[in-house]
Amino acid sequence: MIGLFDRLSRPLLRALDPEDAHGLAIKALRFMPVRGRPADPPELAVRAFGLNFPNPVGIAPGFDKNAEVPDALLRLGFGFVEVGTVTPRPQAGNPRPRLFRLDADQAVINRLGFNNEGAAAALKRLTARASEGGIVGVNIGANRDSTDRAADYARLVATFAAVASYLTVNISSPNTPGLRALQEARTLDDLLSRVVAAREKARTRVGPVPVLLKIAPDLTLAELDDVVGIARKRGIDGMIVGNTTLARPGSLREHDKTREAGGLSGRPLFKLATRMLAETFVRTEGAFPLIGVGGIDSPAAAIAKIKAGATLLQLYTGLVFRGIGLLAEIKAELAAAIKRGNRGSLAAMVGIDAATMTAESWPS
């Protein structure tokens, strides 16, 4: 039924302004008939960050910014949902238009700017659904006009620790001026020390809450060395690689739209994001798991991410062009790949191509 609705509604959604289409999709999910979550093959189960995921495919933040429909998304078959980005205070984001589909490139450019209803609204919704189960992470960010961005992150850790399966420190969006500067070594070290202190303080009240760090694919390898080293030193539980890119590959065909400011996601991001994933994997040396995101629009792309070092995956832009059926396709092929390789789980595939990838020419 969901597949039929998806096929019928996609032409309508594609005819609308991208942001209006997104809002309509959220409303549709809010009124989706309630049904149980589909059972996944046991071989797709993944344990990471101390959590048990029924399957490794999640939906990336940016879709459910305000924690309106996490349970509807779980019922569609996602192994986990990450809501947000949430900031302490409500934030309007950048002026519209700020979201652009590049149909010929199977890509999207966004300069949304952390538009969201603020922490109080998301907390109310997550508190109300706390008994529903399922893995729901919260992606947190600083307000654009904050005078102490590290304090914003620490405050949000304290706010959401009781209702989040995990927390993601998002310092890699290109659409908040100066935010990516938080990835610089000294600044990042201070930020993560304060975030971890807030997490440890919350531990006495709510127990352990994994904290992840989301990085940009545009880091230099020297910068990546610093970021991974600091993340390991400060006891971060995992990393997400990566966010959207400011780069504009020469292969893009939608030339008018490529001039729009913002982060590029979708198929053209795949090679860069996957290379950065492999580079991160070899540097972490198994210290913590990674989530691979960026350009996953087919089962083959999903498998390549896992072989580059991803324990878990996140989708978003691929769903815009392929629909919700992409999720089932990926899960089916992952289960088949496990059987073909006579493996008991996906764990044996994680990172097997990473070292080889890091020796290849840099993706253009």
C-alpha cells in the first residue's frame, strides 16, 4: 500500500516547490495509518554505540527537522531515525527559495540554515513518544546568532539526553556562517570537552547516551587527522561522514542551479563522501563505528559505503528521486550479499575496501 501511494504521489510532489513538497510529505506521514514495524531478517541486525539496530539503514536528519514523524518513519522500515537539526531557540533559517532539485544530476542544493521550531517543541514530541521504542537520534546545532556555540551544544545534550537514543553534534553544515570553523582543532577540542562533560553529568540521571560527531566531506586530510584524533581523545562514540559539500563537480549538468549557494547532496556527492568515509575508517582504527551518508541511491552504493567503513547508513536525497522503495531494495540486497558471502552479518564487510580506496586518485 505504501509503495503504491509512493508511486502515485511522487509525480505530484516533484511538480511542487521542493520545500512545499517536503512539508506535504511530513503531513502525509503524520496521518499515515498506524501499523506495526516490518520485521527485518535477523542477519541485518547491527549493534553499534551500545544500541541494537534492527537493520543498518536510517533516514538522515533534515527530513524530520522537528521530530514530528519519527514513528511513522520507523514503521516504513527504517532501522533508525535521526531528527533535527534542532537548535536551542526556534530559528527561521535563510530566506526562501533555499532548496533546489537538480533533476538531471539526481542531486539537491540546500541552504536551509537550521530552520526548526527549537528545542522545546522537539523535546515535547520526543517525550510524548518515549514509550514507543525504536532508535531515534537527535541532531543538534547552535543558533545562528549565538555568542557561545559550544554552550548551545552542551545545553542541548542536557536537554535531550533523556529522550534521545543518541545525539549527533552537527558542526558541518555549510549554511550557518562560521559553523564549520568548529572543526578546527583547538575549537573542536574545547567543544567536545564541554559536550562530553554535559553527557557525563546527564549520565547520573538518565544513563549513558552515545554522542556522535558529524563532519564535512570538504576537510583536508590534515584537518581530518586532527578531527579524528580529538574525537578519539575525548571519547566520542562514533562519527557520521559526511554532510553536504560546497564543491561543485564539473560533471554537473544543471548549470543554472549549480550557481546557487548551499550544500550539494545526492549522487554527485557519492565519490567524495565515500572517499572521506574510507579515510576516516583507517584513521579511527576501530575505535568507534561510523555512519556513512552521501549519495546512496542504490543497493550497490549502500554496499560500497559499508565496504568503505560504514557500520550504519543514512539516506535522504536518494529517496527524493527513487522513492521509499529504495529502502526495501537496499535491505533486500544487503541480506542477499550476506548470504552470498556466507557471512552471518554485515560486520565482516565493514571497511574491507577502505585501505584500497585511500590509495586511489582523489575523486574529482
